[in-house]
Amino acid sequence: MDDVLKILGLAYKARKAVLGEEVLNRIRKVRLLFLASDLSDKSRERFEKKCYFYELDHIDKYDCEELSNAIGRNNVKVIGITDDGFARLIMSKLQA
């Protein structure tokens, strides 16, 4: 498991992440969005439109299984990070 997924797991345990449809309900608090690479086209389009409108960065590097294993849940396709610190740390790891 790479560093980004480990940080994602920590953010989830610290309750600084929201999953699935809850992301749409709390989109104004989300700072970074993870979309599973195997997300359906219709769902991807819906979430990408929200990212464009709210000027959010989104990452689609990981598939559903990798995201699910990182946080210890099943069938997780969308994760929103709500903390600035975790979002900056993840972005810095991805750019390194």
C-alpha cells in the first residue's frame, strides 16, 4: 500500500472523510475527492461536474478495491477529504 492510501486511511479514522453519496451532501466542506478508476461513466460525470463547479481537485488513480482496502470498508467508490491538512499532505505525496 502506498503512502497516499495510508494517509487516506488515517483521514477516515480521524473522521475527516466522507463516503459515497454523503460527498454530494457535504460538497462545500470537501477539499479533495477520490473517485475510483472503475466508477461508472454516469456517476463519474456527476461527480466531475461538482468538482468543476466547486473547483475541487479529484484523483482517479486508484480502483474500488484499493480505496476500500485503505479505509477498511467494502465497495467504496467515492471518498471526500474534508480537512485541509490531509488534502495538502495527499497532494504533496502525489506530486513527489
